[in-house]
Amino acid sequence: MSGDGDARQGARRMPAPGEQPGAGGGLTGSAGVARPSPGGAHPDTGPAGGGHAGRFWSSRRVPSALVALVLLAAAGLLLLDVAAVRAHRPAAAWRRGLADELATRHLDDPWMQAGAAAAVLLGIWLIVLAVTPGLRAVLPMRRTAPGVRAGLDRPAAALVLRDRALEVAGVQSVRMTVGRRRAYARAVAHFRELGAVRRDLDTALGDGLRQLGLAHRPALTVYVRRPRKG
């Protein structure tokens, strides 16, 4: 399967803003040290209104389900015990023990402090999940139609760029890493001058990044080196 086909498989259709969402070049010397080029740091603007696509938000189904199950279980146990007390039955041993512990233990008790710390950490974790987008593996694409959002998986983008890099003469192997802000290409050239290979990689990968249609084009950094001897 070609790299373009893999990219299409990695692209996702995302809902419109009113719906609930799901979220350059580099220079290198002969020693393989990269220097970012000023041409790759500017985001694509695309069509009118198409260059301002924000990140996709995760629905956080697993944390939400876990919190809901814990709260449901706790509320069910408490309601069952309250109903038993109202029916003139003794309270459950766990509730009597919990009430005694809360009434007799001081705030400087290690168990009380450990429980409070655990509650604080759990609360901070839930707040972070609530206010952060998530879905870091999905890169927003430019909007070309109203009411439609699309995203491209980072591994799919890296696969397309890797295939482009392998088409450059002199490239023996290449490892691509695509992040939200920067894309790295680490290539091994077994013939041709490193400067010439680097220039061709810079051109090919720069064109590839533009053709991906991302809302914010990552800056590109290219590393080129010779194969290791041995």
C-alpha cells in the first residue's frame, strides 16, 4: 500500500464545533548536526477560515466510566445501609467502624494525611483530564468545508513522509517522527554528498508537509549521516 493510502486511512472525520468532538526545513553539516531552517516554522493558512482549527478533545470515556462506577457503588452501599437503619436494623459494621475512625483519629495521624493526599492527587488528576484536550496523536487538518473537521494520525503522517524521503537519491534509510510542533527526519545516506542529500530531503519533506493539509504545519528538522562502519 502506498504512503498516500496509509495517510487516508489515518485521517479521521471529526464533528463540527457545535458537536461533541472525539481533540521548515532543516540544515545539517557533514557531521549530521541539524540547524532549523527559517522556512519551516510558519503554519499553513490554507483557504479562508481553514487555518484556525484547534486540537480535538478526547471524550475521556475510561476515566469517566471509572469515576461513575466508584460513585455508583459508594452511593448504593450508603443508600442500602440507610434503608436498613430506617427499617430498624443495625447499621453496617463498615459504617460504624468508619464513623469511629473519623471521630477518634486526629488530623496529624499518618493515615489521615495519606488519605487526604490521595484525595488531592485524585482531584488534580481529574481536573487535568477535564481541562486538557487529549488526543495528542491526532493532528488537526485545514477546514475546506463548513461544519466538517478532519484529523490525521501522527504515525500515518510520519509514514507518508518516510516514503517521500526514501525516494531521494542516496538515502539508505530514514526514521521520521512527527509531533504537534516539529517533525524530525533522521536519514542515513550511503552515497552522494551529505549536503546534496540534505537539500533534496529538505525540499521533498517540505513539499510533503504542505501537501498533508495540516492546519498548523510542523517545523522540519533534518539529520543526515553516513552508515556506521562495522
